[in-house]
Amino acid sequence: MKKEVRTVVYDDELHIEAYRFEGIVQPFPNHFHEYYVIGFMEDGERILSCKNQEYTITREHLSRGISPKR
């Protein structure tokens, strides 16, 4: 079993939090954020659901965007 790693860092100058998750397999409940959230994946994939559409997200989506899962 892969070890889970969760790292959180706060930058006082920029006033932002940075989170790094590794090896975590966990569904998140339906939710939204009242602020911008930027995600970056180094490897693997995840399923994202937004407005009744499902998206499979991989690291390649940083440069080409995402489209609904078929």
C-alpha cells in the first residue's frame, strides 16, 4: 500500500496556502469554494464532477484543457 503524504504551507507575503497530496485515494463530497483554487497533477488521474458533467483529469490537461467524459 502506498503511503499518503499531506503537506500544507502558508506564504505570509502572498497570503496563499499551498497543499501537496501524494498517494491519496479519497472521494471528496460535493462542495464549492468561494475563492480561486488551482490544481496541478504530477501523475495519475482523477474524476471531477461539475454541473452534472464528469471529467477525467490527468497531468496533460494543464496545457490543453478538459472536456466532458464520454
